[in-house]
Amino acid sequence: MSDAALLPKGAGYASVTAAVSDPLLEQRAGRGWWIAFAIGCAGTLLMGGSIFWLLFQGIGIFGNNSTVVWGFPIANYVWWIGIGNAGTLISCMLLLTRQRWRSSINRFAEAMTLIAASIAGLFPILHLGRPIYFYWVAPYPNTMGAWPQWKSPLVWDFFAILSYLVFSLLFWFVGALPDFATLRDRARTRRAQVFYGVLALGWRGSARHWARYESFYRIMAALGVPLVVSVHSVVGMDFAASTMPGWSESIFPPYFVVGAMFSGFAMVLVLAAAVRAFLRVEGLVTLDHFDAMAKILLAGSLVMGLSYATESFQALVAGSEADRTLVAFEFTGAYAWLYWTQLVCNVALPQLLWFPAMRRSIPALIAIGLLVNVGMYLERILLIINTLSRPPLSSTWQLYAPTLWDGLLLAGSIGFFVFLFCLFLRLMPAVSMHEVRQLVPEGER
């Protein structure tokens, strides 16, 4: 994709800078932003109320039972951390492979990562039953040798989430330093000058600053790819390290990594449409960007379809009787309609992206992106309840039914995500100004 296709005709340094900075410094929020913000506020209140009731009543408000000891909280965790993994992975991999079209999407994709990973980290704590003892999963000196329990996946998840959050925050913040300095210099109010001046950390744009910035940023990108892969591999090992049928599979670590990229790119498609509409940056987030992201989403759906087929084939051909029972239950059991819906959303529906017209239709991409994330959530919850509903001992078989509070906490977390993302759009540059300016032809700068 040529650089010229990524910018409107005649774009220059001044127009690119104004397109990103004016919504923050000059323009009022539009009606669409206020509607989304109101929805986000309602969702945040719903999440807060659900957490209060959970702490007041205990985890008995969830649908978990003596057989299905995991349920919506762990599915929520895996779903949100999967969405969160995509932002930094997108930014790091596309930077290292010199995909210059990333410059218009990497900033809000990285913000998506920070918000989603933060929300994901709440659910294992809420699922503990006694969240006041959440520090038991942290690596602190324990003279009694009881806690933390190093064999527990909760300890692995603590390392995964904390290391990923710290890295993602540092990577996002360093990447935004030149833009914070631009906003500091263009701000007209004292409050904005102080706010963005503090964030800019004294950035002056000198040759020395740029040399160190470029070196550090690329080193961070090189570190980010293995970190992202390892984080979701750890999440996959939460399941694969067990002996339960359907879980103890070596395919899970790469399968979870691809699934995270798949669901994350689907969310980035939806957020790109929101950024384009709310900030009116159609000239910076173009149809060519959507076309490129749709192609990656299509490739992800093919890999996911192959993973589903491999998983079922391996269980039927080389698995135990418990594995074959589980596969039969997936396709014909009580949750079969959810499993078939998952296949439609994750495998069949994205095949529409073979057609160029679909890849360049924003309404179609929004619909596909939302349905892919519905399908990926169904994958997460079915991964848990299918296996736990059919353990090897048939006398312990028991179905799972979520409660109202399971649904309210999930809906509230989505609203909280919308709330934080709306705040990000009004306070931080959603598009990387200094990287987009590098695409401007020399004669038009």
C-alpha cells in the first residue's frame, strides 16, 4: 500500500496536526460521542453495582456450581485479555515489519490494550471468593510455604497481566511523547498547557531526542512481540496444564495467541470506525486501512477454523473415550446451539471478507467485527462449561446456567470499557501525529 493512499490529497504537516489536535483543543464533542459516553456511564454504574452486590452477597450470585467451578468470570477474563493482547501486538509487529499504514491505528489500538487488560485483571480477583486476599497470588516472601501457591494458574496470570500492563503502558506513553509536546505547544489555555506539558516530560524535538526515541521505541517493539505471545500462551496453559478432557492439548498456547489477535483485530475495526466518526478524521483513517485490517481478520478466521478442526480431529482419532464424549457433547449436547453459533461467527461469517466491497464497507465491517467478538466470547465460555460439564466421572456431570448477575457484570464491564475509551478520545491524541506526518510527501510538507 503506497503512502499516498493513506492520506487525503494535498495533506501536509499542518493539516495532519490540526486534524488530530483540534478535536482535543478546539472542537466540542459531537452528539455521537455524548451518546456513547452516556452508555458508558450507565455501564460503569452497572458494573460498580454488580461488584458491590458480589462483595456483599458472595460468589453464590454467580451460576457456578460444584462441577462447573469456573464460569462467566473466568470467561470474561480470557475474553478481555484476548482483546487487550491485540493492540500492542498490532503496533509492535507492524512496526517491525515496516507496515506504515499502522500509523493511523496504533495509538487507539494501544489504548484499547491498556483498558481491556486492566478490566481483565479484575475478574480473577472477583472470582476468588475472598478478594481481600488477592495479594496471595503475588510473588512475595512466604516463610510458611503456603501462599502464594506456585502451582496455581492464578499466580501465572498475575505475572502475565502485570508484566503486560507495565510494558503496554510504557510502550504507549513513550510513543505518544512527541504528540504530547505538540499539544502542549498548541494549547491556548493554561490548564491544557500544564496537563500536556507534564505528559511531554520536557520533549523538545531535538535531534538527540529523536535519535534516542527511535532507538528505544524499536527495541521496545522487539521485546513486545515475544511478551505478547508469552502472555496469552500463559493463559492457554491455564487450561492445557490440566488433565481435563478437551483442555490438556499442546495446541492451546498458539491457538490462544491467534484467537487473541483475531478478537483484538475485530475490536480494532469497530473502534477505528468510532474514531473516524467521533473525531471526523476520515482523511487519516481511510478505507485502505479498513481493507488491510479486514484481510488480517480474514486470515485469522482461517487459522481459527483450522484450529477447531484440528482440535476435534485429534480428539476423535487419538483421544480417550472422555475426549470423544466431549466432542459429541459439543456438537449435539445442551450447548450445541451456542457452539454452532460460534462457528458461524468465527469461521463462516468472516469469509465475506474475500469480497473487496465488503472489506471497504464500514457498516459491514462493524457488524462482522461485533459478531466475531460475540463468537469469541462464546468460544471462551464454551471452552469452560463444555469441559467442566462433562468431566471423566459421569456421576458428576452437571449443566451450567448463568444468573442475571453474570450477565450484568459482563454488560457492565463492556460499558466501563466504552466509558474509558470515550475519555481517551477527548483527552489523548487518538492518531499518532508524528508518525502520520512521516507519510506526507516531501514536496507538500
